[in-house]
Amino acid sequence: MNDTARALIGLLRAAVNEETWQPSPKLVWGKLLKLARYHHLEPILYYPLRGRQDVPEEVRKALEDAHQLAVFRDVQQDHIAQIVGDALVEAKVPHILLRGALLKHDYPFPDMRLMSDLDYLVRTDDYPMIRQVAKELGAHHYATDGGHFSFLFPPGLVVEFHPNLIHVASPVGTGINPGWQYVRSDSGPYRQELTEEGFYLNMLCHLAYHFAEGGTGVRSVLDLWVYRRHQPQPDREIVCRELERAGMLEFAKQIEDLAQGWFGPSSDSYKNRELERYILDSGTYGTTQQAVLNTASFSSGESGASALFRQAFRPRGDLENRFPWVRGRAWLLPVAWCARAVRAAVLHRGHIWRWGKLSARVTKEDVAAQRALLKRFGLHVR
């Protein structure tokens, strides 16, 4: 870990543990700000650095701007979550608010936990009613991806409704789907909550999904550490049993050790530099290079061409979730593949071009090395 990454981790540790922090004389503040932006962590850095005279003016101003935007967005998302939840209750639609919208209250300040959208677990049969509720609230549906409905609510906030806790196309973690088995027994009939075990499993498996898809950032590891202050804590025996059943236990232990090593009191003792580097290089949502390598690694092929094929021709289950009209009509699968290809060409032309170029460069040796790396992280590939 270089000086910039060490400074970032130290600041995050100081922020969530409410400790003081001292910079290294070697610290280059501009590099620190760039790395924080790469992982979308500026709102957190604002707190341990506010009021300090040794922070350069341009860094201080950037963090203040990020903080103000995060506070504004936090208020907006709370408002949308309230009106959406109330409307779903009135429409008698069972729903569960997921992840960041709840976890942010375990941070010292909720605006530290910036979110790009709100996520709900719902049932597919309720989609027509959800669409009606969203329309009445002034939102419009703009995407159905992997079975989940995405709506844009004024003033530009995204709300996603998922039929499963983990994306059905994920190579890891889908053993916890659909997720309703983890509902608290004392939840109401419509505004429901996950058990602590279900919430933590969702966090871990969602992290693993992005990790395997192309990479996940520092914030997802920080979330695991922050959740330790939540009370009550999940039953570890249940969590470990479910993770083992889903083939996730070894990976989960490595990620938990990383969270302890980075944000716990004995950070200097952590030695898994491979995992550190993978997370730090990933940024918030991973990289296209890692996505191509990982997709090839989880496919049955041994080259970039297999990654491209897997990306272009999604499995039947994924297409059935993306296009409900395919269910029970296998003969419509070619139509669904074509519809997905046309949509991708229109919306993601640049991304497809990058995928194609990178896939052409991937060799059998690259895939073998990536598979070995993922296995060392505890993710089981073919």
C-alpha cells in the first residue's frame, strides 16, 4: 500500500471510529483527493479534515462542496424513501428497504454514506401496482435490468425494485435468493424488514457480486466495519451456515479480515496485499479490464472471446427476469437476445467497444492467472 492509499484508509478509520489523524510528511494532497474521488469517499473525508489549517485550500473547498452535496442528497433520498414507503403501504405492497438507506444510520453522520439510488426488495407479481404507484408519485420507468424495475423520481433520484436480494446473473451469492426467507417475524404486513442475519448476508453477497463482476471499492469494505456498531448483531452461527451453503464463507472471512485490518486498531498487522490492491484498484464500481477477465474466468471458456460470448448471450434465467414475456416461451429467447443487443447498441455503444477491444487481448494465460487469483480470494470458479 502506497502513502496515498495509507492516508485514505487512515482518514476513513479516523472518521468512522471518531479518532484524530495526522498526515505523513510525504503525503501529496492532490493524489489523496484523486483517490478519494475514485472511490466516491469525499463526503467522509470532510469530517476528519474539517477545520484543519494544514489542508490545502483546493482540497478543503472540494471536500466542503462534496459534503454539502451529500447532505442535500441525503435529505432528498430520505424524503423519497418516506413517500415511496407510505405509498406502497397504502397500495398494500410488501416491500423491504435495503442496504445503504438503512446502514447510513450506523455511520457517525448519515451523509457519510453516499448512495446512487434506493433499493427495495419486492415481489414480481406486484410490479403492475408498483408501476402505478410510481406514476402517481410523478416518476417514470426507464429500465428493466436483470428483472428489477428502475424508476426516476423527481428531482432525478433513482429507485430500484428488485425481485431478489442478489442479481440473478451474479456468479456468486445467489444462494440467498429470493430473500423473503430472511424477513423479521415482527415486521408489518407491508413495510417489512430483514433480520440482522439477512441484512448482513445481503451486504456480503452484494459486495461479492460487484467484486466478481469487475471489482468493488473501499466503501463496501468500510460498510462491513461500520455495521459492527449496529445493535443487535447478527447470529454468527446462522450467517456462517448460510454463507457456507452459498459457497461464500471463505471469501467472506477474507473480506472481514480486510475490514478489520484496515479500520481496526491493529491495521499494521494486515498482510494480504493482493486483496488490498484488488480493492484499491477497483474504484467504486470496478474496471472494464477486471470485468472482462472475471467474466472469462467464470465462464467455461479460456479466452476473452468466451467473456464476450457470455456477456452477449445471457443465460435463460437472466433473460426471463429482464423480459418477463419470455417465461414459458423458450422459442422467444432469440427475440430477447436481439432486443437486448439492440438496446445495448443504442445505450452502451462505447462500453461495448471497450469490451470488444479488451476481450481480443485476453489470452488463455491471462484467464488462468485470474482464475487462480479469484480462487485465492475464496471465489470458486470452474
